[in-house]
Amino acid sequence: MWEQLAAVLVTVKDPRGAKPDLAEREFVEAVLYLARTGLPWRDLPPEFGAWSAVYMRFRRWEQAGVWQQLWDVLQGGTTPALLELFMDSTSIPVHPHAAGAPKKTVQTRLLGARGAA
């Protein structure tokens, strides 16, 4: 599967620039790891290298349109093994930082204070 994905990456990425410390396979795995676990960038395990380097590379790919191009190619059906991948959003856990506690606003506090008086 990785061989097919690597072949697609070669077509959508710009070959210019210095070679990164983290290989493309490990970089993509780091991004997928974050998506699977819901961790914040700073909690990325050290096996993937410095979280800031992974984040900056992710942002550069995003700004250059690499992720969108990759998605478009994968949706085209030219990679048979990758068509079998399935992602269900119900199986991706949310990190406790994104648990959704109710937000306190000034208006709510004022109404609460008025009701108590």
C-alpha cells in the first residue's frame, strides 16, 4: 500500500528543497497518528521527531496544496490498494482537550448573577 502512496506523492509534491530529517512514510504516519488519537501537536511521541518540525511540514504541505492534490488523486481510483481504506469518524476518539465543556460568556455570568440576587 505504501508503494502506491509513495508513487502518488512523487507526482503531487515539489521535489525542490532540502531533504527533511523525517522520511515521508514516517511523516505521513505521524499525521495519521494525530488524526487517530486526537492528540495536540505538542504531545506527538518523540519517535516522530520534533513536533514543531512535523507541524511546520504539515502546514507547508497544506499551503502548497499537497494534501488536496493527494486526496484528488486517491479519489480518482488509480491506486487499487488505497481504495480499500475506510475511515469512520465514529472510531476517531476526541482528545480530552476537545471534550466540549460549556463555554462561559459574560452574558451568562451576568444573567446568573442577576438571578441569584
